[in-house]
Amino acid sequence: MRWLYTLLLLLALPLVLLSFVWRARHDSDYLKRWGERFGVVPAGMQPGGIVLHAVSVGEVVAAAPLIEQLLSSYPALPLTVTCTTPTGSARLLQQFGGRVQHCYLPFDLPFSNRRFLQRLQPRLLVVMETELWPNLLTAARQQQIPLVVANARLSKRSAKGYRRFYWLTRLLLPAIRLLLAQDRASLRRFRALGLDATAGALAGNLKYEMQLPADFAIQQAHFSPAFSGRKVWVAASTHAGEDELMVQAYQALQPQLPELLLVLVPRHPDRFSQVANLVQKHGLRLSRRSVQRLPAADSQVFLADSMGELLHWYALADVVFIGGSLIERGGHNPLEAMAFGKSVLSGPHVFNFSSLFKQLERQQLVSFASTAVELEQQVRQQFANDECRLQAGLRAQQFFREHSGAARRSVALIGSHLAGVNIPMKQHQDKQNRYWFNPDFFQHIDAEQFEPAYWQQQQAALGQANGRSTVWFVRQGEHELVLRHYYRGGLIGKLNKDKFLCEPTLASRAIREFRLLADLHAQGLPVPRPAAARMRRHGLFYSADILVERIPNSTDLAQLLHKERALSADEWREVGRVIARLHQQQIFHSDLNCHNILLDKAGKVWLIDFDKCGPRSEGRWKQQNLDRLLRSFNKEKSKLSPFHWQASDWQPLLAGYQEQLQEQSSAA
């Protein structure tokens, strides 16, 4: 189904490009930076950080406090913010300048997304609200990049649409590692569609934490004189069919309120000229932001035909109408107006924000109108009692402030669910090799440190272990490390010695295991710390090596049961608990057997060898992991003598596994 989606997108691509040309009539920037639309990242951008996608101006404004929190919480990581529109790009550069990296998000084509992610190699991908593109999500999943959906919202109507396209939700939801919902209703709807219970969390609405541009006060001082002495009615984000009603209501109000100025802010730029013609057709005196810049003293209607300036009009307003609500569009967000101390007017169609509008209605912070006559009555009533209007505005502003904190909660949840994002990791590359390394172990690393001969020359080789493959134990400073080369088995391994078909760096065997171990260790799971990883290119193929910390004073269960002793019931129970902790993080272990479980002298259980492991959505794989482990005990029992394993030992292991799951369920 994803390939069908991609085919349809490719067929539609010429129309998309033509639409960009059409939009360039009003904004020539639509014809620039075409390479970015196909995944070409601008030169000089640093890889290995966080990528956050905010589609346009509205999402950029909402994301601003989250961006600030990420910059503060992860100062060592480059933060790349993408969008898809020139106006969103301009707003980003205006507000954040050189503090973030910026480019367009490419079209949702497989090759574009692969190129984009492979170049930036992000540790984390954050998308705002519902910007869930199937090929982007698939590419992130293939390259083991954790995906966070921030400020997620799902209305009842949208949930019905997703259910009709179940094949699409099956592509999207399993790729989400963490979904930060605006409200409980959205979180409940996402879970009903199939989102993993462990992947969802309530964070609140980022739009309660609107941040003003740095030059806002200066700009506002420039705008204010033109609006001074006027009663200002702002109709924001209007759609076709709504401006006509605004104009009719204004004409009815104008005789009693001659100083009234109607500020029309159409939602879409391609309607600017159409709205101007509508106003002039009704014989009203019009000023346009694009022509006269500010309203003249005798203007009756001011057309705000610009982008990214809505906050200024809110700040200057006495009364605000939120568009998209007189037609079945579902309404737009009223919170930005409320931040400036404005109670709002709305049409009846607010299903996009039904929960929020219900709260506002209960606290008498919103008034509704369905016709031009009702609009006239509501606006007249607002201006009839200035004291009541101002008090309602103060209550609206207080409501806005009381619901703040979503950015702080979002970053805290990201840190707790994806703790490995904050582990110091470095990377570099040369013509043939790609390296990731942990500066706790190495200040620099190159090819020779992945060769046993290097450690032998340094007299730092401590020994080796032979099984299906050979691993070396080496000393690096105060640390003991395990050097492992990735081998290929079977006939293919004989024909193509230890080489794998080339894939993106983040999806390669060693880099993927390195990043997974870093994430699991940061979350407190008993796994070895990764020290370094290498991907070495050989034309169309690559080979891979990894260095991980050696668990001191430990023995794997196969050796322990064969050469030393049996385990107590409490020790078996702890083995089960550790496996359950791994499964609670939705991590599949591809080779869970008694050789890859260690017990140290202090009685702590460790899990090792995470090649080809990674996050998975719910399914039978958890039981399959346990079945594989049971088979490995029975297999070793048949081969080794003595082997201190009895079938009855499986019961305390399962008991510990269930105890851990039940503890999490009780905590939830």
C-alpha cells in the first residue's frame, strides 16, 4: 500500500510543482531552493542532532517554545527546523536566526527522505501535530531514528477519516515512538486507532505558550498610531463564504459605530485579491497592507494581505472573530487571541477544537454567531459595555496562562522516553569509513582501533573468545572493551566475506546497535555501554565493527550453568524481570538465548548482543523471544553435562517476568 501511495504521489508531482509556480505569482520564494524539496541538504549543516518539522507559520509559532526548550535542554546537539512554506521559513529565520539550522522538508518520496535523513543522521525526529508522512516515517523507522509527534491533536471527525483509511494508519502509527497529545480526548482517539499504549503521553497544548518575536514591541509601536482612536474588529483566518458575512455585519454596525474598523485577515493568500474586490463591491473604503501599508484615517476596512503578522492585529483588536467556523471547516485556534486578553467570537463549526471551545463556553469566554445578523448583534453587545469586554479579556488571558507548561512537559517526556538522545556521542567520516563514538571512551577514533593487531601492538589485548565468531577483549584506559566484527554465516558468508549490501549509515549494523545500546543504557536498562562503531564501505557493500564496554566479573548463563552451579529461584525471577523491562520498552531482541544473558558477582542480570534488535509495535514477538530463550536452555541441556537447568526453573523466570509487567500496569 505504501508503494501505491508513492505511485499516486509521483503521478501528482507535476500538479504539485505547477501549484508552486501558481503561488509564485504572490510569493516568488516558491520558485527557490528546489534542491531542498528533493532532499538536498544545504552545505555546512551539522549532522547528528535533532530535526523538528513545523509545516508553516502557524506550526512555527506553536513550536517556538518547544524549540527554545530543546535548545536549552540539548545545547550540544545541532537543532534543524524544517518547514514547507516560504512564509514559515521567513518566520523561522526571523525568530531564531543562526541558533537553529534550517531547510525545507523534502517531498514525501522515498529517495528524497533517505537522502535527507542520511545527510543529517538525526538522533531524534520531531513532527508537529499531524504531519505524518508515510515515506518519511518509514525512512526514519528503517534508519532507527526515534519519531516524536509533538502537540498532537485528533478531532472526532479526523479520527473517523483515519478509520476509513486503516491501511494508512497501519503505516503511520507503528513508526511513532512517542506521541505527545494536547488533550486526553486526542490521546484516547489515537490509542483507539492502534497507537501503542506505551507510546502515548499527555503533554498539553504548545499554543498556550506562544512566544512573541524579538522585534514585536518595536513593530507594534509602529502600527499603533494608525489604529489609535478606532474601535477595531479583527476577523482572523477567514475562508470563502465568511468575508461576505463580515462585510454585511459591518455595514449594519457602521451607522451606530462610525469609528469601527474591520480588519480582514484571509486564511489563504490566493484569496487576497478576491476579498479586496468584495469589499470594494460593497462600496466600503479599503486600505491594504500590501499597498497603503497601514489603514488611513477614513478607512472602513483594512485588508491584512500579508503573512506572519496576525499576532500584531490581535494585539490591536478590541473584538476578535475566529474564522473557519461559519462554514464546515472546523474552526481555528483561538488561543493566540486570548493570549492578548481578547474574548472571542466564533461560528458554530468548531469541531477541530471542540474540547477547547467547550471549556471556553463553560467559562463564558466565547460567543457564537451563525449569520450576519447574529454577528452584528454580538459585536454591538461587545462594544456596548467596555468594562465587561475588558474583564472577559482578562479572564481569557488568565485561562491562557493557567494552561501553560506544555513545552517543559514535552521535553521532559522526550528525555524520559528517549533518554539516549542526551548521551554524548560524536561522529566523523572519511572517504571509506563512517564512525560513531562515545567521548567517555575515546577522544578520537579511526580504522586501526577496530583491528585486533592494533591492541596487540599496544599490549592492550586481554584475550579472545571463540564461538560462532571471534570477539576480542581489550583495554582502553581504565575501561575493558569487547571488540566484535560482524560476520556473515551460511553460503553467502563464504561467497561475500562479512560484507552486507550498502544501506544508509543509521541503518547499518554497527551504527544501529551503537545507537540502540546508548538509548537503552540511558533508560537504566542493564546493557553494556557502547564505545565506538564503524561502517566501512566496499563499493556496493559494507563491513561493520563495534566496541562495547565489557561487563566486569560476569559470566553468561550457559557457562555458569555448565561449569559452576544452578541458579536460585530469586535469580531466575530477576532474569525474567530484566527481560520484561526490555519488552516494556518495546525492544525486540533478535537472539535472546542463554549465551546473551550475563550474571555478575553482585547478582545483577545483564543483556548483551543487540545486533539486528530494535523497537517494535505490539505483537507476538515478545512470546517468541521467550520461546527462543526456552529452546536455548533445552538445547544446552542436551549438549552439555553437567548443565544445572531443570524445566521447573522456567516457572520462577516467568513469575518474575509477569511481576514486572504487573508493576508497570499498576503504576500506569
